[in-house]
Amino acid sequence: VAPMDWVTLVSLLLPAAAAAVYKQWIPNTNFETASNWDKGRVPCANDVVHFEKNKVVSVFVRSPHELTDMYLPLNGELVLASGAGFAAFDGSWDPGCDSGATVRFADAEHHAWFDPTLWQAVSPEGELEPSGRIFSVDEERVPCHYDDVIFQAETSFRVNIDSSQRVIHLRSISLMGQELSSPEAWAGYLQGPSAPLQFHGNGTLQVTGTSCPDKSGCVCGNTPDGHRICSALLGASGRQCPALTCQSPLQPLGHCCGVCGAIISLDFTPDFDLQKYQDRLVQGLLSQPKYTGVQMAISKVHKAQTLLGTIFRSSAPFIQIVLIDDAAGAQTGTAAEQLAADIIEDIAQHGETLGISSGKMEVATGSTFSGQVGSRITAGTVMGLLSSLLLLGGILFLYRTGKLR
């Protein structure tokens, strides 16, 4: 009996259910966060606290504070934890606050929803996910339409939700320690006093309570705001993509900058399961010692289709796999390219059982490889294709001669 190959083994070991994706907002507007103050420290007893009069803000206060004076905004809120509060400084000596100053609360208006540097992947409990071997293209670093969003408990925040989309769909939102996972619960929260202080901009957040219904995955949905994502990302890095050493850098869909390595595009059948396939690649190939420095992004994406120069209004989804590695100089991307070749070879052998009909590989050296998986061209297929071409040619001839309008 032939030994069981790694594809079959991993298939038996891994669950079929797709895991939910949780993304947590990083900044906060808490009173005790030092970076929220212009002096880089939390106000102390001798200080005068100054909130800008016309700045809308929500501020969570964890503990009691003594202050000399405090100027509040015209529109805002202080959310007090149990035992928190403010008292007037009695003038006694405070060893940690020798000289008083005016300490101003920083402007929180610039924190944008579509800034990928302000989000991090977490577990359902809010624990930071390890970096691991899987990364996301830039558009998918921001919450996608079926993701769960977490704002940490006992934190306040203010986020700009300006968007090119009228509605930003999400599966759920957790904030102030409560999870809102239905349209009704979210609509109720929006009627409360805090929502207008926490969210501003022309976009509208909509909680659907539904997970991705397709086992082959769902498109993220952030492409209409791709320019906002890249503008925020490149603005944080000096508005320049990093210089690349590879011969022909690749541009993944949904990514702001080119990469060295490889991109694989997969066409799939109704049998394809994205989560299972990702797990198979991680366990069977990516975990091998020779690929220690390689990272992978895999997701369903859309790309406009063309035929004879005509662009279709709809687009066909396919699976994009992006492979990069941590090698330097002339070796940059070589391990990623070797892994891509191994994936293509495995697809040639097992693609039909995996629900993959064809795969195409592009590498940063400028070469490409593509192949059809699990298909055979029979005489009937050839005759059918010839008949279709003859029919199309006949129609084109009649149209050009004016006999067909």
C-alpha cells in the first residue's frame, strides 16, 4: 500500500469551518494615555487641563485625578470608570508635579478608519495574534465586510469613517465591553449619546451579523477605498514605496506597493474551500524548514475581465496567493518563488480533488507559468470549440458586410 501523501493527511486533520477574522482598533482617547497630551504625559495636580472648545471628543477616565483647573469642550463626554473622578487640587506639595503647566488634549480627528496602521489582528478575546506566516494585503488589513471589529473595553476613541462607499458593512462591533452583532442592536447604539462622539465622517457603519456564506471565501470589499488606504499607509512611511532589488516587481491586487517573490492566481470550482486550502499550504509546505523566511497572503479577489478589447461590467473572482520572503539583495524573493513552484506542482497533481481548475504563477524574475488542472480535451470538445468559432466568424462576417445589424 502506498504511503499517505501530505495532502491527504492534512486534509484529514484540519477542520473545514472557516475562522472568523477579528480586527482591533489601536488608538484610544483615554485620559491616562500619555500620548494623548501635548506634553507627552498625563496631567498632574499642579496642571491646568485644556480641551479645545470646538473639538468633539469622548474621553474614558480610569482613576481619580486632582487638577488645578480644567477647560472642557462644548461637545464631548467624560466616561468615568468605577472610582474615577476629578477633584480640585488643595495646593499641598505633590512630589511628582513640581511645576504646573497647561496640558492640552491632542487632536483625535485625524485617526482614519481606512488607515491600516491603526488596526491589528486579534483573537476573539482581544489577544494580539502572533505575526506568524500569514499576512494580509493592505486593503485587507482594514476590517472587511464579514469581519468582527473590536474597540477595547474601558477605552474611548474617535475615528473618521470618511469613505467612497455609502455603507461600510461589518459582521459585528464590540465596544465599551459589549458586542453588537445584529442590525437592531447596532441601530439602537447609534441612537445613544456616545456614537456621534466616537464616529464622524461621511460613511455609515452597518452591522449585519452574518459571516461569509461562501466556503471559497468572500472578497474583502475595501477596493473602493483603496486610495484612502494607500494614502494613509504611504503617508505614514514618507509617501514612498520601498526600493526593490528584484528584476520585475509584482503588484498584488489590494496591495499598495510592489513585492519581490511570486503571485499565484487560482481558478476554482464549487468544491474549493479557502480555509482548508490555506491550512493545507501552511501545514504541508510553508512549515517546511527551507521556507522559514517566507510569508503568504491568500484571499479571494476580483479582476475585470476582457474579451476582444471589451471590458465586462462584472468581474470574475479568483484566489490570489502572494508569497514574499525575508532574503536580502539578489536572493530576495527566491525562496518565495521556489515555494510557488512547489504549490503549482502540487496543484497539477491534486488540483481536481482540491477544487482548483487552473493556476497561474508570476515571479519577480519576469517569467510566468500557467496550467489547466484536472481537464481533458476530447474530440467532442474540439468539435464544439470549432463550431463556436465558426458561428462567431459567420456572425462577424454578416455584421461587417451589413447583412446583420
